[in-house]
Amino acid sequence: MDLHLTSDTPNAAEQLAVDSVLDAPESGFISDAHFISGEAYAPAAGHAARANRHLLLPVLHAIQERIGWISPGALNYACQRLTVPPTEAYGVATFYALFSVQPKPPVVAHVCDDIACMANGAETLCAEMAERFGAPGSAEQDSNLTWHHSPCLGMCERPPAAMVTAAGVTPSTTALAPVGIDEIAQTLADRGHTNKASEASTSVRSVPQAGSEELRLLRRVDRIDPDDLASYCGAGGYRALERALDMGPAQVVREVVASKLLGRGGAAFPAGVKWQAVASAETQPRYMICNADESEPGTFKDRVVMEEDPFAVVEAMTIAGAATGCGKGYIYLRGEYPLALERMTNAIAQARGAGLLGSSVLGHEVPFDIEIRRGAGAYICGEETALFNSIEGFRGEPRNKPPFPTEVGLFGKPTLVNNVETLINVLDIALEGGDAFAAIGTEQSTGTKLFCLSGHVARPGVYEVPFGTTLEELISLAGGVAGNGRLQAVLLGGAAGTFLTPQELALPLTFEATRTVGATLGSGVVMLFDDSVNMQNVLLRIAAFFRDESCGQCVPCRVGTVRQEELLHRLVADKTIGSVANEIHLLNEVGQAMRDASICGLGQTASSAIESAVARMELFNGKSH
Ligand SMILES: Cc1cc2nc3c(=O)[nH]c(=O)nc-3n(C[C@H](O)[C@H](O)[C@H](O)COP(=O)(O)O)c2cc1C
Ligand code: SF4
Ligand code: FES
């Protein structure tokens, strides 16, 4: 092992933070003198210590939360305890936006300036923040606190949004939405320990249809206590698992195939095909992962499901694990979702306590348990193979495919990855059968779909409608266009999606119909912009997002996302190289190169929304060249 250690040592608090994840070293063989000598310290030496590499991310979280940044001494200690080369650990620590390897005040406000919030006061809020607290990243007014701009925080239905993180002995993460300058200032002053109650109560407002008899996936929202297993069971919870265990794994997989359920995480891959592949793999162990990273700007449906119906996610994961022979499940949960984390943690503990998780499930000889892994502010970690690397303690960089996750996934083992929304569909599939499920929606897009409505819409929130509902019908269900009432554009599918014009609202929302117009349902984003919004600024924000979130591993995306942003700035500033037509041609070529040659979906879709806006809305036609 090539350990090039600096002589920096951890202080007591940093050491405790690391030990809180790894337990205190058994030998006690640790001292400042030992660190300074630079000798490698290996408490559980060799393979045993290296087998814990997957704990690197939780360890970094613990240091960040206790101290507010990851110092060289703390990183050295983590490396020695895990036997991870410091260069690699540094590479991991610097990968995530929520970690800092530079000294930083312990209390930080992350203020969303992404597209839904942009359309609803984020610019004014950020200007007020700068006036009161100084430039982003500075600690001019108070050395204990600072603030930053943030990409979408997944609370777009209640803009503008912010999150306050406070490091210390009792660290906290507080989501605030909608929020004003005074509430942020108060939360910063209180070191984040405010507003929990209002945060919980507002999540119900995120589902305007709550209580409607027509709901399937969202039927329990506002009808159960999301913190109480008995309440969930009283509303029919765990009947699907009972049914699935009675049917047996092979039949459950057959029902999922018959349901024609397509993945809701963006790629629309048939769930049954994946389930079959993992179930028939010969290798053990196998893993199942619930992808709850949800960082696509404009997306918040998975957060709402986890906050309002967390036991449904646990039950669905258990069915998936039992049907495909996976003994262990992970939820990879977005780091910016404190309430979802709290509720999922509680749901898992209660399920375990009731014999619904563990070495046997509901008395059957089916072992299945769930562990939560928190992301740390990296959109790319939602890509399934980047997610594997993140859990394993490496930089969240996507892997080449093939091999596919169903063959070589987490820890090199067959792995089933499904989105939160995909999984909760499985409850009804187990209860009613795949054919009954397939009868809902359209031939190729079966079931119902969750959509995230935000921007200039009268009643923003998560909506559930059968596939085939038109965009116009969905917008009207959400109360119609708000703002000044004059619709300029709808962003469908997220920052990686497509802009549609008001003339295209008759579009049926199905995978097949959107494909025919060159659009995608993506992660279910439907974001409305009235004609007061400067769409050029919206495009610049999207371009900045992809430039920032590119993992930088492959050239087309690393360079392409930068060139795309530069080019847009030239167009917006009317400083084109050659004519506007030349620049737009170049924009399309950059987009094509990213689509053709990028390793993963981030690069392949980084130009979609921008190109669609330029083509459909003729945004730059008035320019002078
Ligand atoms: C850049 C990028 C980000 C992604 N983020 C997510 C995400 O946050 N949640 C998710 O479920 N899928 C996300 N995906 C898709 C996953 O790679 C994967 O297809 C999905 O989790 C599989 O689940 P499904 O089949 O149920 O949709 C992302 C893909 C890319 C390329
Ligand atoms: S396409 Fe972008 S995000 Fe994906 S691997 Fe390449 S550089 Fe990383
Ligand atoms: S929370 Fe601000 S854009 Fe989503």
C-alpha cells in the first residue's frame, strides 16, 4: 500500500467522529507521536481494514458533520483506519459538493438558485443574502456562518428553497421551503435547530390530490401516520408482501414481467427484464438498491413518497429482495433530504423490530435487510454505476457498460437497481397481478405516473395520473398556468429533458408519444414558465448545472459541457464568433458529440433541453449577427 501521509494529526473531536462510524480502535495503539512518525497505522490490518472501504463515505459525512470541514489530520486518521491511500480519499472527499477540504464555518445556508426557484424569487433572495451575509462562501459578517448558491434542492413545489447545515456535537440539516431572508437568518442564528415542525406539516401540501379515491401510488398520503407501522398496516400495508411470499419468487417475477412496468428513474427500462436477470444469476451474494438520489432539477416525487409513505418503500424493497434472491438492500438517499432520511430510518427500524426485515421476513426463511447510504451532493451518483462506486467508497464516476449491473454491479455482484417510484408500483402488482396492472394506462406505458409540477402553475406538487393523460389535462388538474397566465414554455422531464411550447400541450404523457416528438418523460418533471421569464437565463443555469455536475471522467462531456456554456454566454451577450447561425450549428455539433461519445447519460443528455429550446422557441433569432 502506497501511503504518503502528511504529518497532520486529528484532534480529539475528529478522531471521535471517525470512531463513531468505525468503533474505537481495539488496540488503542494510536498516539500523536505515532502519527508524526508517519508509520502506517493498521488497527485491523490488511484485508480486514480494506474490506471497510465502503465506510469511507459515512466516515467523511461524520467528520464533515462534526467539524464542518474535512481537515488533513481528520482525513489522515480516516485513511489509516480504513487503509485507504490518502490521495484516493482526497479524491473522494473533493468529489462531493456537501464536503469541504478547506476550513469552513460550521453553519452554512445552501440557497437554491436553480430553475424552478429562479422563476419564483430566488434571484431576489440571493441578492438579499449577499447584502446581509456578504459574498457567497465568505464569512464576513460572522465567522461561524456562510452561505452558498445551490442547485435544485428537490423542493421545487415550494420555492424558493434553502437548506441549512450546522456542524457540531448535534449536527443538523434543515430544509426550508418556501423561505425568506429572515427565516434563513433566524435558522442560521439558531444553528439549524428550528422549523422542524413546519417542515413536516408542509410536506402534505406537496400532494394536492391527497385523499382522492382515484390515487393508487399516493393513496396513503395524509391518511396514515408515516412514522407508525401499525397505521401503515391498518391501511393495507404489508398485505402485498404476504401475497408475494405466498406466491413465491418465480411467480412474483412473472407478475412483474406481465405488468410491463417500465422504470421511473428516467431510462424507462422494463423492470421485469432486470428482475429476471438478477433472479436467475448464479452468483451470491446479490444486492438490491433503491435509487433515491433524486437530484434532477425539478424532481421531488421520490422525496414526497419517502416522507409520506416510507413503509411502502421498505415493503416494496423487501418484495424485490425476496423475489430476486438479494439478501441485502441499500437505499441510496439524497444527502439533502433530512425528513426523508428521518422517516426512512424510522420505518426500517420499526420493520426490523416487527420481524419484517432481518434474518427471516414474516416468519419465512427469507433473509432481507436494508441499509441507508446518504449521498453528499453529486447529481451523477444517481447514475446506477456511479452509485455503486459511491457506496464502495470511490469517486462517484460511472463505469462502462457492459457488464450490466444485473451481472456485475455493487461489489462486483449481480445487482438490482430500481427507482423509488418504480418499486412502489410493485405493491399493486403483487396484490392485483401483472395483467390487471397492465390494463391501466396505455399498451406500452402501463400503470400510473407521478409528475412533479412546479414553476408557474397554480397548485404545484406531485400529481398521479394514468399514462395517456395529456399535458394540458395535467396542467389543468394542477389549477392551470399561474404567474401572469401567459405560458411561454414547459420543461418536460427535467434539465436532461425537453422544452415544449404552448402549442404542444395536447401531447399524451406516455413513453411512446413523447418519443415521437423528440421529448422524454425523464424523471416526471413538468415545469411551467410564463412569458415574463428570461429563458436565456434559464438555459444558462441548465448549462452551468451540467458543467458543474459532469464528473469529468470522459472528454466529450468534460469539455463539451464547458464549451456549451461558453457558447450560450456568447449568444446571450450578443458576442458571437461568426453569425448566430454559425454558433447554433456549433451548439448542435457539441451536443451531437456529447450524445455520441459520452460514457453515461449525463453527457448524452446535457444538451437536450438547451437544443430543444433553441430549436423550438427560436430564442436567439432576434440577435444582430
Ligand atoms: C446522470 C444520471 C442521473 C440519474 N439519477 C437518477 C436518480 O436520481 N434516481 C433514479 O432512480 N435514477 C437515476 N438515474 C437512472 C439510473 O441510472 C437507473 O437507470 C435507474 O435508477 C434504474 O431504476 P429504474 O429502472 O427503476 O428506473 C440517473 C441516470 C443518469 C445518467
Ligand atoms: S458523460 Fe460526463 S458524467 Fe458521464 S462519465 Fe463522462 S464525464 Fe462523467
Ligand atoms: S428546489 Fe429550487 S429548483 Fe428545485
